[in-house]
Amino acid sequence: MTLADAIRTRMRYYLDKNNMSIWALFKASGIPRSTLCSFMNGTTELLKLDTLLHVCEGFNITLIEFFSDPIFNEVEQD
């Protein structure tokens, strides 16, 4: 699993957990909807760390909470 795939999976988890749409995450985080959509559908493979920080703020969690999941143990180097 790539790091981008793990981040997408984790973002989907928090979207579901918070019953949020991409639109709601855009409103809560300030990250453009197009940026979120491009990353979530795989068009864009990279997400800057400061962007991810704003995503976490939109979910009301810290980066530590976001990354504290066993899925990140499965990430392989390209």
C-alpha cells in the first residue's frame, strides 16, 4: 500500500465517522474542494503536510491522531 492510499483510507474513515461529505470537509478545513476531490479520486498522488494539517483541523483531530493507525505500518516505499 502506498502512503497516498493509506492517507485516502484514513480520510474516508474520518469522513464516514463524522458523517461528512467532501463539501463539508472543504467548509470545515478551508482546503479547496477541487484539491480534496483530486486527491481522493487518485488524480493527485501528493498531499502537502500543511494541507493534511488543515484536513485534520476540519475533522477536529491532531496529526498524531490521524497517523496513529496500524494502516500506516503497511505502507511500502515506492
